[in-house]
Amino acid sequence: MKVHIVPSSVGDSNRHQILATYVINDSVAIDAGVLGLLSPLDAQRRVRHVFLSHSHLDHVATLPIFIDNVYMYGPDCPSVWGNPQVLETLQRDIFNDRLWPDMIRLSGEESPFLQLNTLSAEQPVEVEGLRITPIELKHVVPAFGFLVEEIATSVAVMFVSDTGPSERVWEIANQISGLRGIFLEASFPNSMRWLADKAAHLTPQLFREELTKLKRSIPVHVIHIKLAFENPTLNELRDLQLSNVQIAEPGTTLEFN
Ligand SMILES: [Zn+2]
Ligand SMILES: [Zn+2]
């Protein structure tokens, strides 16, 4: 299984992850923070399914741009998957004719722009040779992590963001024998623990505590480091000296097998 971490900063360095999007096997996206800026356009056209973790802007910001970019007259359109709260937010706050044309309503009229599909916790869906299981996280709005299993190979990866400390995702991680990688957030430095608690995110210290719930050694890729505190957070993550942990680099493609 191939996971591309879509870069989301403009300029010399791809290092910063400002918006979240991961493209799996070229055809399925987790989150759409930066999906609508992916180049070349054909790379966007190949993405047929978008799974949204939650409704925050760094995860949905360019969804309307993506839908606009890949539109083709005809019966086919991308599928957008999310919990009921995400889908309601898309309708009410984004595709409302004020912020962006109501492509949801227009999809029922002639040639569809997008199809919305509701996800339920721990009810897997199968698309593009992948089985994707949403798992409830602990965030300020309802949020899903995703277990993504490649059906042909049983190789699996997990996306755990955005979240404060949680339990269920680790119970499941401990049960999946094909699990080969975990993308886990670490948003704020330890000094900003008060904000991490309020915003339901992890600090490096909380990140380490989460990993004690994982009973196997699996490579962990750090994601969702807030740009305002990038250097202290990176330093504290390095100070953890965890051999199975590396910082996920935007712009790279990771192979899991
Ligand atoms: Zn969030
Ligand atoms: Zn976020």
C-alpha cells in the first residue's frame, strides 16, 4: 500500500504540514485540506473517494476546489465519506451558495458533482480494493480515525488525527496483524498542554503515553504538528528517543508491505 503525504506549503520547503491530505494508492484520499491543490490535475482526477476525519478547516479546506477541479459532465463523480456531523457541516457551512455553490443540490439536478456517503463508527466500507474502518477519536467535534486495509495483501495502516488521548483506536491497533504503520498526531509542544487539552490534541508527552497503549512495535509517523510551535514540538519529539517514531515528511510517498 502506498501513502502519499500531500505537501501543503508553498516555497522552498515542503517540511511544514499546514493542511492535511493523504492519498492512498492514488485513488483514495484521507481528508481534503490540500487535496484541491494536488498537481498535476490528473492526480486529483484519479482520486475517486474522499474520507473526511472531521469538519475542521485544515481537513476540508480545499474539498470544494477539488470537486470543482475534477468535475466532468456525465454520471460519474467523486464520493465523499464522513460522519453525519461532517456531512451536515459541508451542506450548511460550505456548499451553501454563499461560501461555495451548493454542489450537493446541483448533484441532484443533471450531472452530479459529488456523492455524499455517511460513515458509522466501526462499520467498514470497501472501495478501490481497500477496506476502510472509521474509529471514533476524542476531539472537540465528532472525529474519526481510519484503519485502512488493502484487501489483496492484508497490509494495513492507521490514521489517528485529530485527537486527544483515546482508547478504542489502540485496542483495534493491537488486534490487526497486518498493521504496518500508524500516522499519529502531535499538535502542540508540552508547554502548550493547556491548549492541547482544550482543543483535544496531543503533545509529545501525551503522544508517548498514547504509544504505551500499543502493545507491538509498529512504525509511527508523526503528523499534524502545528506550524506556530513546529520547532519546539519537533525537538520534544526527538527527545523522546523512540526508535519506531519518525516525522512524516510532506511530499513523500511511503510504501507499506
Ligand atoms: Zn481538528
Ligand atoms: Zn486538524
